[in-house]
Amino acid sequence: MSAAERLLRPAARRVVLRHSALTRICHWINAICFFALLMSGLQIFNAHPALNFGQTTDFTKPLLSLAPNGFPAWATLPEVQDLAVGRRWHFFFAWALVVNGAVYLGDLLLRGRIRRLWPSASDLKSIPRAIMEHARLRFPKGDESLRYNVLQKLAYLGAIAAFPLLILAGLTMSPAMDSAFPWLVDLFGGRQSARAVHFLLASFLVAFVVVHLAMVVLSGPVNNIVSMITGRYRIEEEGHEA
Amino acid sequence: MKRETKLTRRETLLKLIAGGGALSLAGCGLDARSPAALAVLETAEALTRTVQRALLAPRQALAREYRPEDISSYFRPNGSTAPDDPNYQDALAANFADWRLEVGGLVENELKLSLADLRALPSRTQITRHDCVEGWSCIAEWKGARLASVLAAARPKPAARFIALYCADTLEQSLDGDGQYYETIDLVDAAHPQTILAYEMNGAPLPVEHGAPLRLRVERQLGYKMAKYVMRIEAIDSFAALGRGRGGFWEDRGYEWYAGI
């Protein structure tokens, strides 16, 4: 058991400090930013509800089209069609996300916390078994519940990696950024490709959040949510008499 | 003892309900378009402008220029596509033979330039990508007089801080002339080598739907900055007195004055 998982109460039910204060604060700021960015992003998408690959827009052959209206009003911020206000929300929370994400990533990398998320060789071999256990909604107990399983590790790493790429794709839509860093355009193969990648990565993160929330609910919602607010996570011992 | 527990529980429950109510009230009552919310959100624009200007400054970065084969076969015209102003219609009927671009405001030397005068000034031809705030992009070749050359001839006074462009088109009909298109850019963009007053598009005179006879190109910003049907240019020290005071037709309707993103 690591130092961070400090033992607070030795009993059949132990409570450990699972998440650091910094992780908890970053998590909730990120959650607020994510929903503000997602909904204002859908508002911005609705101004031209189609995607293309390449440098320019082929209005006759879109890759994906949700014409004429795009996403429904309840999913957009603001609710009414208002591109100007949608952009205000998007860029404000984009800055907040970048600052918050930099703090989180700095903590993760500089303090070596990423090791908890990095899958080992044996982890990768256990992927099929982990899938079976998840499918049966069988969740580990005891100390094992503190360790991230291989599917969690891959999902978290995927989400953490998606954010910087998503931000880069977003910046590639900025004509000023493209002038300052022309390689951005080449990285994505064009401004419209970057717009499509931005959308696809956002869709991936939506899928991540859906699965994440489902897992929170299925594996003990109160314990999970309390641990992300206070840091305290309750462990149920397996085959251990109090 | 038991009563106390009950009370505590009831209190907790009430607190939870009140808390939940407050949260959902905030959720429903929060007006995403309220002036108070926008005042906070708009602080991000200054941050974006400062950072992007700092990134662009060291190399006086140019916008990417494309190859002739990259030119879009269809370039979507946006905003006004046929100004109904009678003076404009008359000038168009005469193929802009008697049309003059007025240059005034805080300048030493007011100018009236014909299309031939503009063509005689140092020009620049560039194949660039036009990014609309809506999200789409098209590529075209533009040829025009460098705005810096026009301003050099007009000699702005030291007090000049912005260049205002007044246009012939009205996007919104209103009694007070509020719907007239105009734009402002600062001297950083006005001096940029790719900032031109374009009179040609893809090797032909600028078509009416793209702003004939003259449109602005500010390549490192979004399309709405690139005013079409430019009739008059002024050097000004502040745009507070123009339109609704936010520096442009779309800026007056909530869009950012700095449109680099």
C-alpha cells in the first residue's frame, strides 16, 4: 500500500485517503469545464452542422452532416441559437481547462503519479479476464479495489491523452495560431480535418464520461462520489471478520 | 436521545433538499446570455488577444499561402451579397468608373482613390484560406493594394490607433443606420504585409457577392473582419462612437473584436 493510501481506521471497513486534494479539485473543475465546453461546442457546431476532411469545406460532400439544424437546443449552451455567446462560453472555459489541465498533468508527471495508471505487461495480458469481470459487474474488494485494473488504466490514459490533442485540434481552427505555428495545419492535414478531429475526440470523451458515470453508479456511487469530494474511500474487506 | 437523532436527520434532509433546490435554481435560473455572465466571459478575449499577439509578433508571422491547385472551386459568399444602397447600385452600373475610395479621419493628407489609383499602388497577390466564424473554410487568390501603402500616402497622425472601414452594405435594416456594415482593425494588423485592400479574386475583378469593388483581407483573423464593399477608410483614435461602440457590425452583436480564433 502506498503512502498516499494512508490507513485511517483498521477494521473490517477501512477508510483510506484515496485522492489527493489537488486531484479532487482538478477533477471537479475539469468536470465543470467539460460540460460547458461540450454544450457551447455543440452551439458552435450548429452554426455549420457538417464536417469535412482537408483544408477547405466541400459543401456538397460533407463527411458528416446534421443539416439543417444540428444538435437539439437542450444540448447547446446557450439554449437558443447564438453563436457569439456560444463562442464566449467556449473560449472562457477553454482557458480554464488548459490552466486546470496543466496543473493536473504537472502533478501527474512530476510526482510520478502516472505510474499508478501505466499498465504493466501482466496487466495487458489480463485484458480479456478484466473484460469478463466487468461484463459480470464483479468489482474487486479489499486492497484490490484501490488498484486500477487494466481497463481503468487504459481508459484514464486515453482520456488524459485525448485532452491535449483535442486542444491542439481546437487551436488549429484559429487562423492566428495557424500563422504562428504552421505545423499545426500539417499535423491534422488541414483546418477542416482539425475541426473533424476536434469533434471526434470530443465524442470519444463523451463516451468516456458515459462509461465513467455508469461505473461510478455500479461500483458504489456514494463511496465513489464521497471519495472524490473528501478523498476518503471505504474499503470492504473480503472474508475478514471484524 | 432518539428525538435528537430524528431532528438531526430531518435537518439534514431539509438541508439536502434546500441545497438541491438552490442548485437546480441556479441551473434553470442561470441565463447563459445575461450581461453579468458575458462580462465575466469576455475577459477571456483580452487573454487570447495578448497571448496570440505575443506568439505572432517575434517573426511577424504570415498566414499560410497555398498553391493555385488548392483554390476552392466554390467559395461561399457570406453576409451581404448584393448591397441595395442606390449609390452603390449606380456605381456598380457604371462599373465603378467614377467610384472613389475616401481616406480620411486622423490623417495629414485626405485621399480620394479611383480603382486605377489603387492598382498603381504597391500590390500583393496571395492565395489564402478564408475561415468563417461559422466553421467553414475556402481558399482563393486575392490581389490588392497593401493597406500600409495607402496609409503611407495618407500619413496618419500620431493620435491614430485604429483604422475604420465603412461599407456600402446594410445587413440589418434600421432607422438609425445601425445596420450599416463597418469594421475596425488596429495598426498592428493594418501594417501587416498580407493586409490588403483586394480588388481582384482568382485573377478577375472582385465579384459583387465577394465585395466589389474593394474588400479588406486581414489574413490572420476570421472572415467577419474582412469588410466587403469598402467605401471609406478613416484613421481614428477610438471606436467608442461608431455603431454601438464595440468596433464592428458583428462586434456590436456580441462577437469578439479580436477574431484571431
